[in-house]
Amino acid sequence: MNDSVTLSRPAATRTENFDVLIVGAGISGVGGAYHLTHQRPGTKFVVLEAQETFGGTWWTHKYPGIRSDSDLHTFGYRFKPWRGVPIATADEIRAYMGEVIAENDLARHIRYGHTISSAKWSSRDNLWTIEATRADTSETCRFTANFLWMCQGYYRHSEGYTPHWDGMETYKGRIVHPQNWPEDLDYSDKKVLVIGSGATAATVVPAMAGKCEHVTMLQRSPTYFRSGRNAIELAEQLRELHIEEAWIHEIVRKKILHDQALFAKRTFEEPEQVRQELLGAVRALLPPDYDVDTHFTPNYRPWRQRLAFVPDGDLFAGIRSGAASVVTGEIERFTEKGVLLKSGEELAADLIVTATGFNLCVLGDIAFEVDGRPVKFSDTVTYRGTMFTGMPNMVWVFGYFRASWTLRADLVADFVCRLLKHMTEKGVRKVEVALRPEDKDMKLLPWIDEENFNPGYMLRGMDLLPKRGDKPEWAHTQDYWNEKDWFPAIDLDDAAFVYGK
């Protein structure tokens, strides 16, 4: 007698189809969902988010004092007034985003716990096929979409950037990166050493000062800081006059953006005067004999790297009180007790926080293919920092360095909605950008101009990013004050846009 065995086939992966697929439910993705709903009603779309909830950075980062380093009047959406203090906590920002989701019925469009592994474009079908893994079931999900809107940000959420120093394995204390802050970390009686001097360090140090034995900020070189009240006087005055919040929001945004434009212009036209003003403001917040030249005087012009804003001078208050201190020097190696500097000084610490930046992540570390060919984004050229040659029906949101990220997210959203409308009117299902005949001899350059802006995370990952041209339309200019006029005026029938049925 022969025994027969019937092998059951695994169930086929179901494919869901959408007009638009948005990657990420952070500040850009939620904004994009809002704009699609209001500017393109009837669009069938989905938002895929790898995390368990919305918020992006404001959900994944748990370090002490986590707050914005841009004012919320401009970091907030243009369509929803911000009513709180300008520099807000992560919880306040997520509450604001939650209101946007609830007020606009966006939750039904968002799928949480979906990590995308691949995105493949087919010119035969004019569709993207996206595969993702569900966190709760580990099953593979498949989606198709005509248009892909990348709103996932530009750094890897799973791990921050920590350089390797000799002797790290010999250190007896604990090393923590702010991006992976343990929820159970007790530092109440610890000597803490924070390595770094950017916006994260400027947040962590005052948040820990007075709550641990002592906190020291160790920096290789100084950063420019600006300080002021965590309030906007104009907003306060308008509220006293009982002006409608929508008006206050618009007026205050315009005032802040006007002032930022003037400041940015001055950093190029009169950098030394701006430098002295910034340093003078810092001196006023520190003891008279404090060594500002060593610890707070950078060797680059203002705005070549992002300025860190210190609300209510809390970093400097920690230094004045003796709860915090700053050391400037280079690390020779780690020791059992802490860190040995090249100067010979040893800094003892029970806890070392590496506020040393993050790892650049180009388009979500997703494996992209176009008609079966793997995509190498460094071989593409960017159109206004948002589309790429050879990449059909796809847009990436990459914000500003010198202005709030959300300003560009709103501009790009308007552009996407207008482009989708234009494609419908033309009766086409495909669009990509291509160099025009007049661009054939255009010089190709790195994504950013190192002389203009040179943060470490960008320089470390420059080889992964698309190229730019030496014409404004083939670059991410980082210039909101011109782009706010340029983007609405983009000629969608320019030869740079190639359409297909």
C-alpha cells in the first residue's frame, strides 16, 4: 500500500492597489496625506509606516529633553495654527500631529508596523510594486501604486552614528547613543559625559544638569548657539488683542521667515559682524571670566553648519550653576574610567552619551528597481532636490537646513498634487525628469556645496546621494525664500518633464 502526502501550497500574497503610496507617517507623510485629501479628493492612497505609531523622529527619539530645534510656527503645518511655545517637546509635537490626523480622518489611510523592503517600477504596467513586512504577523504584504511619495526622512531610525575610538571595549561604564535611549536608564547619581556639541547635545546637557552628579559636554570643536525666550512676543501681543489664531499663525510665520531671510543673508554678506553678535550674546549668559574663545567660538562662518537654538538659555544656566561644564579637545582613546584626551587630560564618567550624529539613509534603505535594473541613486541627477532622472512617478521630500523642514514638505506637497492633476488632464500615467538638450554639458556636482553647508552626516554619506547640476532647477538650493516662489511657478510642460501613457 502506497501512502500519499498532499503538500499544501502557501497562500498567495494578496496585492492591494492604490493611486499613491506615501512612505512614512512623520511630519512629511502626515502633511502629504492631508494635502492629498484636500487638494486631490477621491485619490486612493495609503501611508506605510515602519514604526508602531505616527511621529517619526518625535516618536523614535526618547532622550532627555527631546524638543524641536526649529520654531513650531514654521515647523508646524501652514494649514494648522500652532498655539504653544515656539520650541516644543516631542510630546507636544506628536499631540499636534495627532490632531491633524483626527481632524482630517487620516488614520484610516495609515498602516503602522509595515517595513518596506523593495520598490520595483514596471514601465509595462506604469506601476510601482512595493513589498513590506508586517511587524505583528511577520507576513509579507504587497502593494501596487501609480505614484510613490517618499516621506521617510533622511537618516536611519534604527541606530545613530557613533565613531569607533580605541579602547571603547575597555570602558567599564555604559555607552548610550541618544537615538537609542533606554527607557530604564537611571543617571541620577552618575557622572555623565556627553560627546558632541550640536542640537542634540544642547538639549541633553541642560535636561540632565542638576539631575545627575555632573554632566560634561565634550566637543572636538565649538558650535554656534543662539538663545532667547521660548516665546514669540508678536504672537503674545496678537493674542492679547484677541486676533484669530489662523491670522496669528500666518502673521507670525511671515515675520519669522522674514527675519530668518535677513539673518541668512547677513551670514554671507557680513559674516564677521554676525559672528561677533552671536559670541557677544553667549558671553552675556556666562560668567565674566569664562573662556568663550576656546569653548564657544567656532572656526567656520555662521550657518555653514546648523545653528542650535537654546531656549531661555538653559544650557548656559547649567554651566553657570556648576551642574554642567564644557571641555574642548580631541579624544585619544577610551579608558576603563572614561576618556583620555590628546591633551593628556582624563575625563572620568559613569555614563557616556555619544551625541555624535546619525547615519544618512537614502530613501529608506529600500531596494529600488526600474524595469528589473537596480537603482543606484548616486548615478541620478536631482530635479529641485525632489525628483531624480530615470525614476518615474516618484518624489522625495528633503527639507531645509536653514529653515524648518515642514516648509519644504508643504511646498513639495503642492507640487505633487499639481503634478498629479496635470497628468490626469494630459491623460498620462507616467512622468519622469530628464536632462534637456541645453543641460547636456551641465557640470554635475555633489548633492550639497560643502562650502555652503557641511554637517558631518552629509559629508559621510555624500557618495550615496544623487548628483546636482549647476542650474537652480537641477539642485536642492536650500533656499526657501526663493523656492516658495519657484515651486508654484514650475512649468510642468517644460522639456525636463517626460510623460508617457
